[in-house]
Amino acid sequence: MPIFEYKCAECGRVTEFLESAGSRKKHLCKHCGAANMQKQFSTFAVGVRQDGTDSRCQSCTDRGCPHSSN
């Protein structure tokens, strides 16, 4: 089950909730109790395979990434 981030429209704090992708459940802010929570677009982590011969990940295309082959 994925973790989604919601931002409170009242206090501005971001809270993570574990829920199914199609869930329509309403969440309450854990900080101020408000019900006006807005789902945020967030990044996710991807593991980098390191087998000892090449530590670069194959998906990096950003020249600023330390694993990039560009």
C-alpha cells in the first residue's frame, strides 16, 4: 500500500497517510485537526543497484546526478 502526502489548507503542514491508490477517504490534519487536506504530488525513492563493477544507476539522465553517465 503506498504512502500519500496531504497538505493542510489551514496550518500548511504536510502529513503522510498509508492508503490504497484509489481511496477517497477524508483525512484530518494530525497537527490542527482540520478536515481540509489536499493531496500533494510527491517524489518517490528508487534503489540504486551496486554490484561492485559499476555504481551508476541506469535511469539517471540529469547531469547533476552523481550517478549519471552523461
